[in-house]
Amino acid sequence: MRLPLYSNKIENRIHHVIVVAAGKGGVGKSTVSVMLAWALKRSGKKVGILDADLYGPSIRKMIPCDKIAKTEQGRHYPANTQGLLSLSFADFSNSLQSNSMRAPMIDQWIREMTQNTNWGTLDFLIIDCPPGTGDILLSLSQQIKIDNAVIVTTPQEIALLDVRRTIKYFEQTHVPILGIVENMSFLLTNGEKVELFGSGGGASLSQEFQLPLLAELPFIPKLGTLSDKGFHIFESSDPVYDDLKNEINRIVLNIALKKGGEPLFSL
């Protein structure tokens, strides 16, 4: 399947670009990215979310669009869902197709999704990164100015091995890290916390790299079903999500309060 590639450059007005990264698959980067985007949107900000995982795009499944993404006269326009803009490689490719590509094609597609997409004026562009620190992340760093990173991990040491490399990558590329989110920290059952994947991983990284621990998010089995259906936690009145909503809102508040000691934005 031949996909349309263009070389134009659109001057967008994006005030803050935040990448959500881990270097590890399966820790919930996409879930955290989507929840963070919706929380920022609910705080009154203009928000877009870019699914930069060209090999396994999942954002379109998690954010079904009211108004689909399109390409007109060599320019791409993101999808729109209740005012939240989003763009995924799935908008351009067959979802069942194997997305195999070499570095030059990766670089071209990242350019298309950043420089040749009409994002317009945004307070925040959230970028959901793929696992690893390879060609896609390198292309992102070259094609768009990344203001900050949020690091996602799960508690177990096997996840921390890859996450450490990702933290060091952002240190080497001089991207300030806002903090660490420990996802799937515990399962709350009958009022008792069950640590499914061990404990203390996020706190350990926080201490090791002197980074804020932004939140320890609970594991909620229902969340997978909700995401599969294209809904987000703020649309649900189920009390099972109340603690998770509070934690995500606390991340937004922590991000708002800190950027080198200065407020990142006002709420």
C-alpha cells in the first residue's frame, strides 16, 4: 500500500510538547497519555495527542473520532473527538497491515505528523512514544521541539531496566523530565492493596534520578474494557475510577506547578 507523503511545513502554535515515554512495552504509556490528554482538556486547555508508535498504533482505538483525520492538498488534519485533536499512523494505514519500515521512512512519517499536520493553536501536544529509544524517538527529537517528558513505569525491576535507559536518553538530549508515573502499582480489593507486580519501583527511580514521583496509579481491571470501547475514565460515573481520576488530576496539578521551579501553566 503506497501512502501519501508530502514535504510542506505548517507553522503550528503549540505552546508545550510533552512526550510520554518508558522505553518498555506494556507499562501503559498509551493509557496514561490518553488520561493525561483528557484531564488537560477538562482543565480548559487546547490539547492534541499524537500516537508516535508507528509499529503498533493504539490511540485511534482508545479515542474514536467524531471527525476523522484527513489529508487535503498535501496537508494533514487531525481527528477531532469532543474538541480533543488526535492523529495516529492508523489514520493512514490499514490497521491489519504489518508496519515495517526503515529509518528514512520513519523520519518522513514523523515529519508528516509533526510539521505537515495542521494542529493549529494548542496549549499542549501529548506524544505517546513507542517502546525503546530508537529511530522514532530520534526523529521526534529532530522534527519537533520537545519541552518535557513524563516517564511511565511499573513497579518491577524488569521494567526499570529499560526505563532507566530512557531517562538517561532524555538527560543526554537535554529534555527536562517532569516526573515519574508508576502505573499498575496495586490492585485494591476488599479495601486491601494487592501488589501484583511488586512495589517501590517508581519511588526507587525517583530517588535514583532525583525526579518527582507524580503518582502511583492503581490497577483497575475494568479500565481495559473501558478503553477497548473507546471511552475514558472521565466519561464514567463508576466509583471504581474515582481514585484514578484524582491521581490523574494530581499529575496535571504537579505538572502545572513545576517547570524548573516555575509554573508551567495556570489552572
